[in-house]
Amino acid sequence: MSITVIRSGLLATIQDLGRYGYQRYGVVPGGAMDTGAARVANFLVGNAGDEAVLEVTLAGAKLLIEQDMLIAICGAEMKVTASGERLPLWRPALVNAGTTIHFEACQSGCRSYLAVAGGLDVPKIMGSRSTYLRAAIGGFMGRGVKAGDKLSAGPASPLSMRMLQNLVKKRISSVTVPSWHASHFAVADELAEPMIRAMPGTDYERFQASSQAALFSETFRIAPQSDRMGYRLNGAEKLMLAAPIEAISEAVANGTVQVPSDGSPIVLLADRQTTGGYPRIAQVATVDLPVFAQLKPGDRFRFEAITQLQAERLYLDSERDMAILKAAIALKFN
């Protein structure tokens, strides 16, 4: 084994990019809430990008590294220490055997991702290693990790081995890191009210004009009743339909904004249900879902209206940046 869980903190689960192809059977995709941070963490240790990582929510997790290991931590701005020594984020790190990794105070954001060379090695269930807590499938025995669990890494790629060898030559302490780091691809702007770009949804025109205006002008706050399935939002004005409708359950997606009869919207996220019957007032742009995933209960934000074409262009730009980062890392260690 490579890692022993000393303490799990608030919640720590094994996730990859999701379990796709089974929604018609009622199986949710799940996967990392912040796919951008999870992918970058994988790139930084020489993985392809879709390997399983440990998603740490807020703080408190503590891990014992049992053998020399190449790791990277990306996501929330969190204080992470390695046997008491500050561990820099957004860069690869060679951690010596016997080192204790402690996820301490979360200064901003909500979720951090620990990637290891080779990825966390748990069985694939329906093509994915992601944990779906409500159904108790995937990940580590279908649940969050807890004290005493033993995690192992899969076979390291040739690129991971070259990166590891490069850092071994520079080893001077329990943690060895390079001078370079990746840009913070998926960190919410340090604003009191981040802007989340979204498109009017299928049922947008069915809402009262005042509710349509409020959606893209009002400040919303993440309610305490929020989790990986969805974020409930509180706003000054309730979002109300112009007239009652007889809705049927239809497919929903990551980022679909539904509005129940009480007028308080819900943003569906990674562990969302596969269909929903509430009116859909908006759809969050894919490129901003990682930013949304870093918001936590009590945080405020505003929606900014964009078109589908703009959302597609933003997504393509984001994927180009990911491809450039992955290629640059591979080139550096060729």
C-alpha cells in the first residue's frame, strides 16, 4: 500500500471524471466536482488526466505516505503541510516515505484534489472509479475514506517516472518541488461576488418578467442545504412562473438550474439525478462549473447571461489551455 488514511476530515472521496453512459438506467455520472483542478493535478504527476484522485472537502484530512511518491494538490486555496513543512499547491512534489500530509485551514474555495503518479487504484465500476455515496458504489467500498483505510497507486507512466527521477536528483528534505507551477486553472476570482456565466434555460420564458430580470441581476447565496448533488440558492426575490405548468420529468445536466415551487433555485451538480420535473430557468456554462464547485455554503455570487455560442467558445478555449499545459509538461520531461 502507498497511503494510509489517518483522518478523513469533513469528507474525502475517490473521484475521477465520472461514470458516463448509464444515465438511461438512472445511474448518475458523478465524478470530481471541480474537474479542472482534478485534471491539472493529474497532469502534474504525469497522468493522462482521468485517473482517480482524492477529493478533499474543506479541511481536516490527514494522510501517511508510506513510500516515496510523486503527488500534486490542486483546487482550493488550502494550507497543506508535509510533516509540518508547507507543501506548495499546483505543482508536482516528491514526498518521502513516512511523510504525513495534513490538509489544514481552507483559506478560500471548498475542494482540493490529491493526485498520485499512476492514479489511485480502486476497482472500476461501470467504467469509473468515482464514488457515488447515495448508491454506495465506486471509489473505496462505495463510501468516503476513513481512518485506517489503505490506498494504493496504479502503475506509473513513463512520464511520471521521468518526473520522479528528476526530482530525486534534487531531493534535500522530506518534500522536493520544482521552481515552476501550473496556473490556477479552476480557482474562483477573489471577489465578494464571483460571476457565474449561464444561458437562459428551456423554461426561462415561462417565468415572470421580474424573475427573469432578477436571475441575472440579483445576488444569490449558497444555502446550507447544499451538497455534491446540488446547491440550493437563496435570493432576495423568489423566482416565480408566470402561470402554472404541467411539467414532465426530462433529462438534466451538470449545471442545470431548476426552480421548485418555493421559488428558490437549485443548481444541479456532479451527483445530480438523471431527470427532473422542476422548470429549468438556466444552464451554467461548462467552463464555470469548476468555479461553482469551489463555492461553499454562505458564499455569494451572481449569474451573468451569455449565449450558447459564447459558452461553446469559452469551453474550447479552456480545453486548448488544458492541452497546452499537458503538452508543455510532457515536453519538459522528454
